[in-house]
Amino acid sequence: MPSMLDIPADLSPLQDHLAGSLSLVERRVADALRSDLPAVHSLCRHVARYHGKMIRPALTILSALAAGQAAQPHASVATDPHTPTPDPILVVATVCEMVHLATLVHDDVLDTADTRRGQGTINALHGNEAAVILGDYLFSAAFHLCSSLGDKDTSQSIASVGMTLCAGELLQNAHRHDLSLDEATYFGIVERKTASLIAAACRLGAKHAGAPANLVAALERFGLRLGVAFQIQDDLLDLTGDQRVVGKSLLKDLEKGKLTLPMIHHLTTADAVQRGRTLLLLEDAADRASDTAEALRRALESTRSIAHARTVAETLVREAREALGQCPPSPARRMMELMADAVVTRAF
Amino acid sequence: MPSMLDIPADLSPLQDHLAGSLSLVERRVADALRSDLPAVHSLCRHVARYHGKMIRPALTILSALAAGQAAQPHASVATDPHTPTPDPILVVATVCEMVHLATLVHDDVLDTADTRRGQGTINALHGNEAAVILGDYLFSAAFHLCSSLGDKDTSQSIASVGMTLCAGELLQNAHRHDLSLDEATYFGIVERKTASLIAAACRLGAKHAGAPANLVAALERFGLRLGVAFQIQDDLLDLTGDQRVVGKSLLKDLEKGKLTLPMIHHLTTADAVQRGRTLLLLEDAADRASDTAEALRRALESTRSIAHARTVAETLVREAREALGQCPPSPARRMMELMADAVVTRAF
């Protein structure tokens, strides 16, 4: 994530610190997945290539810095980004990234996806069996590493997030092809399947930096709002993005029968005639008809549904920044504000 | 499991105690999976019907009784089966059952199985998506419940078993259609994918009963030997069982390209001509040819490979009983001996 930001010069020491910590997280993921069985080891090495912007571990480390400064105003951990990230914070960051990687491996099975980050997916290369079992292996390895902290609250939080992520996916699955999906249910899905892990990454970073309860809660709120905004922007890019920039095929959500915020808004605000036309277009989208995308965009524009979704995402980002406002000013807080802004301006 | 045993009259109080504890385990599984989302709750209720003989939680409870007696010779928990099973032991028993249920849900996806225990599978009724995610939900719920104990060793053991189970499945998957699979690799697969959870169920039962380290290790050894013997008997039933008694279609292993102990023994001991004939039969088995089963059985008899596998399983059961011999005599120990014997005599 930080690499996509235009970082002011005075944040560059923090950016270097973050890059260093994230490469430690990458190494710890590899260590946690290491197996003496070549059949297991080679699959895990492949998954290591799925590391992307590493938003979740970055937020754990930044939350620890932003909230930890309040806890220990004179401690070097908070004020000096050159101080190494303390071990429990690195562990939590690594666990959050591993849970994320596990969901990616299973998502690719569910979406019958062939490529991820320019690599073949595990299911495409080794079959669905290997991908389902490997995802389970990653979940178990994440819980194993998490248990090493010997902290009951952290272990229960991560396991609880695992349940919540799955509940969100099951809720979404139950509403596939449901053309009367409402906004409340949509938010219920997104908060669970996307925002819960991001919120936990922030909360646990703050907690392990010794932050007071009100700041831990504020950081969790930041992550929750940011996570929902992030998903809405993902949904928007699926409808309006430039395929070459987004780097994946568009209209995937509609093809899978998943209604997202702009479409929910459109279907509830369009008049009967427009609604009927859109429902026909949605059938075409499911059949991958080629000129449907442009017609759907025009339909969404007619009810200003793209603008509506953008406004909702921007409001969430503002609320996320407000939550951050409880932390004292710091380079980490500023970096998180920039990340929050970038969520709704990114084109990929 | 106890229901398939011919229980002597003096063990019937213990049997009643065990039945009572196992119904508590069933209730705790239901509690741990409860969700306020109907889409999640209904799937979890369906999974509750997968409880079978509940071997793993039964072994946790019995191991606690058998090994706990040595730790607390005067404590009522060990000597009086009417004393309720202590809470941590019930939790461990419940966690082991939940991990087992999670693997069943994912196994059914991998095997494209339509029925389990006379019920439709989750994948058959609700699709692969729901089944993959539900399995993840069950794993996470198991880790969540396990974390509630606040015991680092137990949490790490269960997460480690999760990794080991998956490693065994991945190893098996990597050797599918490998006609030169050797016995050492076969045992490496079976110890991981089947025996590791049974061993952990026994070990953690003994540990939470406060048993000394040598007894905890002996109970783990008992579970490991028993688990491997159990899998060999499963393999034998797939080749030689009566489909109406076993309750599932036979030759499933060969159809999926999995070589089991009798076939490995046969292929390594048969002469070149017989080997060639068997390899042709194996191709037929993969095509579900109807009269292949009888021809394969005759081939296996010609090299005494069924008898070889039986002998190996019986040896493992003897070793399991020897490990149990380190516990003082008790009704629980006798029940476990009967269970061990039943593993190799069962026809289903």
C-alpha cells in the first residue's frame, strides 16, 4: 500500500522502517509455512508470491506506532521509526497476512480463478484438492503462530475473525442472484468478509503496543471503516475500472451473481422501465456479453449510483480519519491518513 | 465407538458416563457453531448430523480417566465414572470432534461425495462454495473454542495437528496415481492424515487430567498406533468389505488413484506377469468396471497381501495395548483395550 502513495519527504524514514518490517513479515510467513515435506513446501513457496501491498500487516505496524506513542510518549518504539518493530507486533502482523493468504487461496477455488498477481493459482496449477487443503494448512499455521504469543485475547480475536470472515462469505453466498439484496445486508456482508480482518489488524497492533482501551477501540473503528470503503472501491473498479489498470477482468461480481453497492442503489432508485432493462443487462453480464459493460455503466449513471457509492466510501474514509484523530499527531498517524485517502482514489 | 462393542456388565456404569459426556460434547459443538445469521446457522445444524461414533472425544475422556487415575489415585474423577467430566477435558474433546467435522466437510468436497451418514453432503445440497467456506468456519470455531482454555500448549497442539492433517492430505495428493508408492510413504501419509488427531485427542485428555509426562506420552503412542490401525482397517474394508455393511461404495481409494497397504504390498511382491495384470485391473477400477472388484481381491489373495495388511494392523493394536499397559488397571483402560481390539475386527 505505501508504495502507491505519494509520500512526503518527512515520512520517508517511517516508510523505510515499514518496508523493513514488512520484509521481516514476509520472512516470518515463509518460516511459519516451512515443511520438511517437499509436496507441502513447494506449494507454500508458491503462495509466498501472493504477497501484495501487505495492507493488513502494514496497518498492524502503523497502528502500534500511532497508538503506542500515546501509551509511551517517551519510548523510542513510538517516536523513532528506526527502532525495530517489537516481536509480538511482528507476530500479529504476520498472522493477519497469513489469514489473508489462506482466504485468497480458497477464494481462487470458489472463483475458479486461473491467475493471481500474474502467477497461476494453486487450483489452476495443482487442482482444487491441493488448493482446498493448502488453504486449511495456511489457516492452521496462522493459528499455530498466533498461539505462540500465549495471549488468550489475541488467539480468540484471530479465531473469531476467521469465523466472521466465513460468516460474511456464507451470507454473500446465500444472497447470490438475489436481485432484491438491500444495503443493510450488503454492509453486513462487507463488514464481515473484508473489514473484520483489517479492523483486527489495527486493533491488535494498538493493543500489543500497550495503548489504552479507548485508542484500541478507535483504531479498530478506523480499520472497520477503512475496510468497508476499500471493498466499495473494489466494487466500483469492477464496474467502472480500466481492465488494463485494474489488472483483472471486470464485471466479475455480476457474473458471479453478486450485487454490489452501486447496483443495489440503482435497482432501488430506478423506475420500473429502467429496472426492467437493467435486469436484462444483468442476465447478459452473467453470459459475459461483450458490450454489456458500457450499457450497464450508462444505466448506473442514469440513477447517479456510481456517485452514490463514491460518496458512501468517502464518508467512511472521513469517519476512519476521525477515529484516527484520537491518536496524538505522529508520522504513523499521517501515513495512515494518506492510506485512507488513497483507498478511494486508487484506480487499481 | 462404544456402541459397537460387546461391553461387559461391570463396564456399563463407565459406558453410561461416557454416553452422557459425549452428549454434552454434542451440545457444546452446537453451541460453538451457533450463529445469529440464519444462512450460517442452518448449515451448522446440518453438520451436527455428521456426528458418528465420536471416537476422538471418547478417547479424550477415556484417556483422562485412564491416565488421571495414576495422577490422583484417590480423586473421584478417576475412580468414579459418575463424577462429571471436568470442563477442560470436555472442551478438548469438543475441539477434537470439531476439527474432525471440519475435515469431513472438506473431504466431501474433495471426494465429490453426495451422502454422509445417510444425509446429503453440504457440497451436494449447497454447492462447493458453501462447503469450502463452512469447513473454514468449523476450523476457526474449533480454534476459537480451544483458545478459551488459555493454555498455550493445547492451542499450539491443536493448530499443529491441523497443519499435520493437511500435510498428510497434501502428501497423499502428490502421490495419487503413483504406482510405485512405498510402505514408508504410505505410513507417513496415514500417521499424519488420520492418526495425528487421534493421538492428540488421547494426549490432551491425559494432560488435562494432570497425568505425569510418561503417561501422557504413552497415551499419545496409543492413539498414534490405534489411528494407523484404524486407517488400515478402513483401507481393507474398501477392498474386501460388504458394501451393504460398510455403508458406502467400495474401491473408492483405487478410483481416486490412492494406493493402500494391501495394494502396495501386492505390487511389490507380485511377479512381473501378475503385476502387469493388476495394473490393467487398476485402470478398470478407475473406470468403475463392475467385475473388477472380485478379480482384484483374487490378485491380492495370490500374494497374501490382505493377510499382510491384517497382520500389520494387529501388530499396531498390540503395540497400542502395550502403551496402555503403563496406566494402572481401570475400567477406562479396559474400555480402551476393547476399542483397540474392535478396530481390527469391525466390518463397518
